Amino acid sequence: METSPAVPRRLPAILSGVVAALAAIGSGHLAAGLIQPSASPALVVASALVDLAPTPVKEFVVRTLGTYDKPVLIGLVTLVVLLLGGALGLLARSRPRPAMAGIVLLGVVPGALALIRAQPLVALLPSLVAVLVGLGAFILLRRLIQPAEPESPLQAGERRRRRQVLLGLAGGGVLAAAAAGGGQVIADRRPGGASAAGRALPAPMSPAPALPDGVQAPDATPFQTSIEDFYRVDISLTTPRIEVEGWSLTIDGMVEQPITLSYDDLLAMPMIERDITFTCVSNEVGGPYVSTGRWLGVPFSEILDRVRLQPGVEQAFSYSLDSGYTCSTPIGPLTDGRDAMIAVGMNGEVLPDKNGFPARMLVPGLFGFVSGTKWLRRIEFTTYAERTAYWTERDWATDAPILTQSRIDHPKALSTSPGDDLVLSGIAWAQHRGIERVEVRIDDGEWRRAELATDGGLDLWRQWTLPFKGDPGRHTAEVRATDATGETQTDKRTKVFPDGARGWHQIVFNTE
Ligand SMILES: Nc1nc2c(c(=O)[nH]1)N[C@H]1C(S)=C(S)[C@@H](COP(=O)(O)O)O[C@H]1N2
Ligand SMILES: [Mo]
């Protein structure tokens, strides 16, 4: 009689593959924490997906998951890899070699992607570690789950063996998770970033004009957004923590005198400080991607005086240090006297890592994706024929001024408030045009003019309030703003793609 080779049962086989995949991800993340956090295999794959995702998919993800899209995406990539690991574990029961080749492939893909995405050679190392550890774990676990004999009659021995398998799998899983967690802790503590800059911010030659009393309406959204609450939008899955010692900003292209500035060079230049409201093109009607900060930076006029533009420049094409992000800023708003700047400070502090430390661009009146490059490393003055920006390649608008918008912040949608002393409040913005009027309509009644808080300046949002009048019950409220050019927001809703959302914010609320 022929003896068939001992084949592990299905469940342990699947689990061994899952644990091996987890070991690969965890060790890769640990190695990346030590070498280069953005080279973590799971992050490299997730970043590639961000870049490759067709625009409608990305839009859907941002819309449905909001700012949680990053953890969700990384979680999904991890889940898929674990499922593949399980499948390979199962495959290894009958075909161990192809299964092992599969494990190697799981590491080759992020390694290759890291290379394609023009990361330095060391970015390969975490993927290599992941392959070796994953393969090692796969082989060890396969041995562990291998039954000693096809059909062992020794019940007691079988029970002990099962315990060993269970312990091995659980132990491997715990180790792998600990490696991933350790990698994250190390990545978060690496030197560099705003907290390690060790420089005092220079005093501005032109401080921010004092905000008039009354820009802040009572009980409304804070006029100045705290750093913590300031919206964040970017394609970077990790927060870059740049070391200023090796950092520099090059300004070149169609200029007479290209320059390269160190962090200290930049800080030594004349600075302005301005209050500016900043907005993302991906902000839905009523959405949260609009914030106001006090920015300290070098005005573009100073930069342009130094480099001297050649004729024919159409755009400033900026490059950042996070995964291949680039941005087209039309030359007009950089030269028409508005407070376009290279910012190094925010709300009196060194620019935070999440908002682009050591330096970022900021142009009042333009959406962030055409003006706000964070983790800036180069600005090239050029033409649109010569260079195409990250989002233009993905069919978004190339030149995108901020659209006039208004939002109801109080009461909250679907909340219940006492009706007798309820005051509706919110904000309206049309940066670099200004807000002339805000109107509110309750329950399809007449449009009523809201009271506008004091105007803080052309580049700032404006707060509004309106005392509620009406019976207790369920109500709708709608808001629309008119900018200082006399144009009223259209009620025709549009999606955020390709140049920003249009339409009136509307909420339902209850009074009693
Ligand atoms: N390097 C880099 N800069 C970037 C982005 C990015 O993905 N990478 N996103 C832009 C977009 S779309 C917006 S709206 C603003 C947001 O700036 P904030 O996160 O400081 O609010 O940054 C801009 N600058
Ligand atoms: Mo944006």
C-alpha cells in the first residue's frame, strides 16, 4: 500500500499563510521605520494605488471616507495581503513551490514600486526584509503544521501537537504585530520635523494687520482655526518629517538668476504675516475643508526680485518631497500684488509637519491644489506646454480660483434647539473677491439677509448670523452668498470634480 504524504489540514494551512504575510508586513514596517518610513511595503502599495486610482474612484473614496481615507486604504491593502497569504498557505498543501514563489512576489511588487516611484535604493531594503522574514515564517510554520504521520492513532500526542500549532501561529502573529507597532513608534520618533528645527521664527517686516473687533460672531465657528483643527488634505500616506539640515529650496526655470536657499537663507529673507482663509477644491457643499490661519512667509515679490523672470513664463511649477506631488500655479496671482508667499510659520508657530514643514506655498484666492504645495523643494518657472501637474494629469482643472461658498454651522444638522433664542450662524468665503451679502431662507420662505460680522479683509472668510423666527417643529435652512463682484452662488449643484463644488448648503433641524 502507498503512503500519501502528510498534508496539513486546511485551517492551519490558511492561518500559516496569513501569519507569514503578517510577518512580512510587520518586519517590512519595522525595517522602514529604521530606514525610511515611506518605504514600508504596505505604504508603497497604498501610495501607488492613490496615484493610479481613476479619478471617479478617488473622488468616491474621499467623499465617503473623508479624512479617514488613509487608514482605511492602508487597512484594505493589509487585508488583501493577508487574504493572499491565506490563499498561498492553502496552495502550499498541494504545491509548495509556487506558493513560496507567491510569497516572494508579494515582496517584489512593493520593492519594484518603490523603485519606479523614484525612491532611493535603500527604499528596497524594507521589501527585501519583508520577503526574507515572510518566506522564513512561511517555511517554519509549514513545518509546524505538518502532521507527523498521516493518521496518528496517538490521541494524546495529537492534542499536544495541536497546542503547539496554535501557540506557533498565535506567537508568530503577535510577534509580527509587535514588529509593525514598533516600526510605527520608531518612525514617529525619528529625528527631523518641525519640533527639531531648533530655530526661532523671524519677526515679520510687515506684521498681520490687527483683526478688527467683531470679525468673530458670538457663538460661531472660531475665526482663526487652531493648528489642530486646521483641515488637512494631501496624497501623502505618512506625514513627512523633514530634517532642515539637508533641506533646500531651488527656484529656477525661466529666470535670469536661479537660486537655491537653505532653511536659514529662507528665514533670513524679509517676511510678511497675513491672516488667510485656505480652501480645498474637494470641499463638498457644507464641507469641512476650509480653515483660516495666520501665516508667516517670504512674499513671492521678494523671490521674483531675486530670480528675475524671463518673458513667457505662464506658471510656477512646484515640486514637493512627498511622493511625486507637483502643482501648477498660474503666474498671474503670483505677480498681481496679492499676498502670495512661501510660508514657514502658522499661527505663531513653526509650520507644523502636517501643513508642510519646512516650507509651503500659499496663494490667497486659489484652491490648495493649485497653490499650496507643502514640503516644498523646488519651484520651476515654466509654461503649461512644458510641465503638467499631478492633478492636471488626473483631469482636474489646471487653473482653479476658489468658488464663492457659504455654510451653516449652527444649529447642527438634525439637532434640536429651543426655538425662542436660536441664532443661526455660519461662514461665507470668496477669497480675494470678498463677501458682499449672505442670505438665508427657512422652510422655502423669503430670503432674509443675514447680519455680516465685521470684514477682516479680502482674503478671509466672513461670519454671519440670523435670529431664527418660526414655530416649534422641523425646519430646513438654506444659505447663499454674494461676492463683492455681485455674483450670487448658483443653486445648481456640481460635484467637486474638476474645479470645485457649487450649490447652496441646506440643513434640516428641529426647534421646540
Ligand atoms: N506636497 C503636497 N502639497 C499639497 C498637497 C499634496 O497632496 N502634497 N495637497 C494640496 C491640497 S489639495 C490642499 S487643499 C492643501 C491643503 O493644505 P493643508 O493640509 O495644510 O490644509 O495642500 C496642497 N498641498
Ligand atoms: Mo485640495
